[in-house]
Amino acid sequence: MAHALIIGASRGIGAEFVRQYRAEGWQVTATARGDEALAALRAQGATAIALDVTSAESVSRLAWQLEGVSFDVIVNVAGVLKRQSGLEAPSDADFDHTMHANVLAPMRVLPQLVDKLAPGAKLALISSKMGSMGARNATSSWLYRASKAAANSVLKDISLEWAGKAVCVSFHPGWVRTDMGGAGADIGVEDSVAGMRRVIAGLAAQDNGRFLNYDGSEIPW
């Protein structure tokens, strides 16, 4: 049975990945922080693991909790958004929280998973088009933009390190109607995740290290 690991599955995009993979009969392991979210994951038949990606101590326990398991698909969803207008200087606390969650967390979590890759494995990091420099035409939420640009750099390095072991891509999930995206966003979470899952299923070696929209189209770094 195919096995997916969803990092950050308490709500929104992560929770929808769990729902859709489970609906197709996949075995799913998923992480969340709170007891309520963990219970909801277990109710869907997923193996639920408590993980706070901003805590070094919590992350340090992840590898041994996955001992003996390998994954066909790994999706790193966990992240935060601090909205800002213009070039408003972030506070130290907002900078640290955003960079810890969006950049330091995947730098800590993903290297632990290199021994958990099934043959032909695929890794997707949920990023954002807002992190693209080539496609950028606005400055709102520039702290978030900076963090996602840095997360894309992390994914690119992972793709080089894991070449031959996994196909690794960064995704813009679209502007999605979630708690983070807001009610006025363009697409529903079901369509976003369904699109990314289709792209993940079709990934091949030549796709390693790409930055993709949820529909598979290329996004410039």
C-alpha cells in the first residue's frame, strides 16, 4: 500500500491532503500540534504524530517515531503567514516566528527523512508564488515573501542532495480558500490539493528541483 507523510495536517491544505489520500486507500502518517487535530487525523484512519515544527526538541523526536517506515510521498505543508502592508518593518518576534516556521523548520525536518524514502519517492514543499522573485509584482507581506523565497532555496538544496533518491518540487498551491488564504481566495482547497496530487503522481526525474503551480505549470524562481 502506498504511504504518504503529511507534515502540518491540522487544518487547511494539510488536512485536505490527508482526506484525499485516505479516500484513495493510501496509508497516511500525518503530523499536527494539538490534541484535537491529532484525534481528527486518527478518526480518518491516519497515523497521527504530535509535532511542533518550531520546536527543536519536538522535531528531534520525529525520526525515531518513523522508525521502520518509508514513504512514497512526503508533503511539507506547515507554515505561517504574517500579513503586512508595504515595507513595514517586522518586529523581532514576527521575524523569528515566521522564519522559524517557514525556513528553519524544513531545514530541521526534511534532512531527517532521507532514510524514510521509498524507491521512487516524491517530496513536495508547499511554498507560495509570493516567494518568487521572477514573478513578483507586489510588496505586500514582504516578510512572508522573504521566508518563502528562502524556503524555495531549501527545497532546491534538498533536491540536489536527494537526486536519485526522490523527485523534489516546490509548489504554489494557488490562492486557496483556507484560514490563511481567506474567504475571498480564488480556489477551494479540494481543487488545489487534487491538482497538486495529480502533479505529484506524474513527477519524473527531470522534474527534480522545479517550482510549480498546483496545476503543474512552471513558476520562475
